[in-house]
Amino acid sequence: EIFNPILTTMTNLVDSEEIVQVKNVTFDIVLNTSTPISFPVSFTYVHASQSYELSVIIDFAKPREYIYRRVSEEISKDILRNYASLRKRQAIEFTDKYTEFSATCVFISNIESYIQQISVSLNESLQQLLTSQYIVSSNRVNDTKLISNEQKNLSSISMLLDSYLYFTNDKDSSITKVVNTLQANSFPQWQTNMELVHRNGSNVAGLACGSFTDCLQSAFDSITSFIEDTTLQQARHLEQKLKAIKEDYFGIGYNHNYTFDEAQTILSQFMQIVADLKELEYWCSEPPQIIEQPPAEVNISIGDTLELSCKAFSSLPVQYHWMRDSVLLSSASNKLSVKNIQISEDGNYFCFVTSDAGIATSLSTIVNIYYQPILNLSLAKSVETYEGNDNGVTLVCDAHSWPPLGWKWFYRAAHTANWNEIAGIDSNILFIENPKLSDEGWYT
């Protein structure tokens, strides 16, 4: 009879569409001189087509409503324990997800570094071209003061100029032709040099590539993939920008008609997209950080509303979850509200916050439910004994409350007399040793 309401209670505690059925309740006790009030009870219940057994120590001196909630919550916790392997896999998934984000962030940064190296090489070759053109235009090809390690091609430029002069005997025209030839050949020469650098095999952020154009494509395809995998809406704009420069970007590797300035502009556009991707703080995001913790302890009266909150910082969208001990609660915001709180709802409350980059857990709040004393065991209506009884007389009552109870005993000799406190007793048990006739009366 006591356990009949438990199934009804379970439907409010277990967040599942599966029915929890308590199939069997058994207990095994030995009766001696008194009836035990606390002993283990075994339950067999069915959940999600699986049968489970659970043993719960029950204090039958507690109110029935308390027993219902106690058993129901223990079954609820046991269901969660049976899902422990699933929760462990989910925790691993969070860890793997964070590892994936960290690795991807490093990968994107390495691609950014590779493109910056190409940009530096472009700029160095452009400066070399401008210097060579200046030397020719200023008619200072044979000026030994200008010859340096950066101008190793001056001898070939001098030979080129001499050849033009040989056929035209027009110095100004020859200089113009040399300048134009340098302009036309410098970028293709840079492309050739880049292919030579990559000829023996290279890599972009650890991805092997066999040529300069192959490495350019690896970088482009990787960034495209990361943008496509980014769930933030802002990434769609980057996706469009990347598609718009795709053909021009690949031309850096094979289009001989480019100038250094044109190639640098295209490369800058690509680097800006990579920088914008990092600035979205998606792949390079950290897991959420709890910036406002719930209180360490809350004392609340039974029937009142419990209000808790926590707050997390994250560059990504987050989801909030709340738990009481090992029980997942229904709240999905950073605020938890438990109305008409009951005795069985005390415990440790905490929130955990999840994002695509990981998980953060708040400090726990100890919630104490204050309630007035509830009588478990009343005094017997009457007790008969005899004067001088060697066994004495024992009077027992019991109750529970929070904060913990204090005890006082009172006595009156007649029904109409005033109550008088019995000094020195701070227990729920009153023992009268060798009772006398003067001990007869009313006790409470």
C-alpha cells in the first residue's frame, strides 16, 4: 500500500517518454523485541524495456510523502547511473569537439602564415624589379656601387641593354625596352622560382602538396571547408567572398600576365577572408567560461520558490543546463526556478554550459529546505507500570525538520495543572528510572 503512489510520482521525475514500471517490492527483516523502523527494501523496475534492481534503505518513521519522493528519486538516479556510459561518451564528444576546434584553429593560423610568406616573397620580388628598373632608367647599370647580393641579375641586365644598343644604337629606346622586358618577365620568373621551391615537395599546415599551384589549392580548399563547417550565419558572407576571388586566386600560380600588384591585391583579399574567419571566433573559440557563479548555499522554506542563476561568457551560442545532484532538471536557461519546493528537493544544484567548443561547469549551491517539525512517532496515549519497576519507563517520540530539532519534555501532575519543563533532557527519549507514585501524570 505504501509504494502504490510511487509510479505516479516517477512520471514527474524522469524526463523520458518511456514508462517506468515498478514490478516488485521485497524486503527481508528479522523481528526481535521491537519492530525496526529503518531497513533496506528491494525494488524491481522496468525502464526502456530493460529490467533493473535497486535497494533503498527506508526510514518508515518518515511521512509517507517523504518516502514516495525518496524512493522515486533513488530510482531516477539509478536510471541516470544506468546511462553512465552514454554520459561518458557525451563527455568524450565534448572533449573531442574542443580538441577539433583547437587543432583547426592552429591549422587556420598555419595557412595564414603560409599565405603571408607568399606575400613577403611577392613584395621582395617587386622591390627587386623596381630597383632594377630604376638602375636601367637612370643609366647606372655599370655603377659598381649599386651591385649587391640583392642585384645579382645586373650583369644580365647590362648584357640585355648592350644587345638592344647594338641593333638600334638608340640608348633611350633601348632603356625603355629593357624596362618593359623586366616588367613582362619578372612575375613569370617569380612563379617559376616558387615552383622550384615547391618542386621537391612541400606542405601547407601539414598537408602535403607537390607544386606551388597545388599548395595554393590546398590552402584555398581548406579555408573553404572550414567556412562551410562554420555554423555562424556571418560565415555565409565569407563563403560568397571566397567564391568571388577563386579564379583570380588560382591565377597567382599560372597566369603569367599578372603584375606583382595584381597578385598582391588578390592575395590580400584571401588573407582578409582568413583573418575574418579567425575574427568570427568560431574555430579559434575557447570553451565557455562561467563569469557569474550561483551562491555557495541557499536556505529556503518549504513551499517557497527557489531562484538560482549562473552566467557564462562565450563567443559562440551556448546552452544552459541545470542539475540537482545527478538529476538533470528541465530548465534550459541561465536561470533556474523551482516553485513550491519540497523536502526531497534539497541537495547540490549546479549549472553547466555547453557550446560547439566545449563545456563549463559552475560551482555547486547547497540548498537547505527549512520546514517546521513533522512528527514521525507520537507518544503512547497511556503507559502503565508499577512503583519501583526495575526496568523503568521509557517514553519516545520522534520528528524531523530543518534546521535540526531541539527537544524539551514537560510534565503536569493533573490534567488541569500547568505544564512544567523537565530540566536536563535534550533528547527524544525520556527515561524514568524506578518510577514512584509522584511520577504519575501527563507527559509531552
